[in-house]
Amino acid sequence: MRAFLVHQGALYHSECDGSRPHRTAVTELVRGIWRLFPGQALSLLRNRIFVDRPLSPVCEGMIKVAAKRFEVVGPEEWDSRFTSFTGDRNLVTLPAISTLTHTREPPSGAIEELLADLKLKSDGFPRVSSVLLDPEGKVLLASWSMTASDRTAHAEVNLVEAWFTLHSQSVPSGSSLHVSLRPCAMCAAQILALTGIPSGLRVVFHEEDPGPASKNSCLVPGSDLWKKAGSPDWRAWPAVTQDE
Ligand SMILES: [Zn+2]
């Protein structure tokens, strides 16, 4: 998959071979911009993002949260469209840089306490935390949001990135992911990438999100992104439950 956007004298582009389920050309482009140009990211990402195929839930969730507009350009039109924008612009290639920051293996403890503890370290933004447990309830990984310098650095995105940096496969079947707040559209699609089979992961959120970010995520049965999320098997996934 390929993606680009044009801003003033430069064309920012990315490619992705699809070898990691949580990464697409769109995530490489958007996250790469936040990592490398945090001061200009907001104005850069106001520009239309051109992509060479229809958006997956991972792409669409990322655009909903961290960018603005997109246009799908068919593969037959791609080269001429790309060339028409190139001109004498600088070409900037963006890989999203993998990082293990904002994640750790915490000591075991009650999930509520772990989530609360991870929420405390504040960078001035409301903090969200998440904890991944194996089928026996052992903590595999924990993460928190750090959105001051990277709008895409939500707790779940950080956790998924860390998981696939440390492991080359899905989380063990029967794992559960606890999140302090209902996942937004971007994070929901990233969470889906964590598991290879529909029943492989239980997602539990501990607080309802009063804002619009999570309303139409692929974890909300019946939403457009849920319908797009893949096979009927995926759509039958019990998706997400609220902690009682
Ligand atoms: Zn999120």
C-alpha cells in the first residue's frame, strides 16, 4: 500500500508491505509525521492524504483521530497522479519509527490499581492506560497514552506497537486487554490487529468515553467500521465489554 500528501514545497510519502497487521501506509505516514515533525504535524495532516486502495479499518481509524481528509486513487492512476504532484518538491519518505516508550511490564496486581497507577503520570493531557493479560491472568504488557508530542500515541496504539516489536505473532488466544477508557476508532482497529482469531482476545474498558471518538469504532457492532472489519467471523466477535 502507498500513501502521500503534499504540503508546501514537499511531498511526504510512505509504503507498507502489509507484513505487520497494525501497520499500513497510512499509519506509517501519519505516525511518521508525528514522530519526525511534531511541531508541524497538525498543519501537515490538514492536507488530503492520497492512498492507492480503499481504506481498511486501521487506516480509517488513524485518519479519523489524527488526520483530516483522504482520497483513494486507483492503482492505474497512481503513477500519473504521484508524478503530477512531484514537480520540484522535496520527497520525504516516512517510516513510522518503532518505539517501546510508554510501555512496561508492571508488577502484578489488581487490574483496577494497575490502570489507575499508569494513569497518574501526567504529561498535561488526560491519561489513558491499558494492560494486556495472558489467558492465566498474568500481565504481559502495560502502556499509557502520551499525546503531548504525538497525537497518535494513545495507550492502545503504544501497546500494540510494543507487542509487535517484541513478538512476531498475535497475542495468545484467550488473552484479555483492559483499557481505562472505551477505545477510540483508531485504537479499536489496532486492537483488532493484535489477535489472529475472533475469539482470541477479550477487550474490557473501564469507563465509557463521553466524546464521539469511540462511537463508530470497529468494536461497536453495526457501525460502518465494524461492517468493514472483515469476515462474518470477525463481526460475530463479542468485541468489547464494559467492566462492571
Ligand atoms: Zn485511542
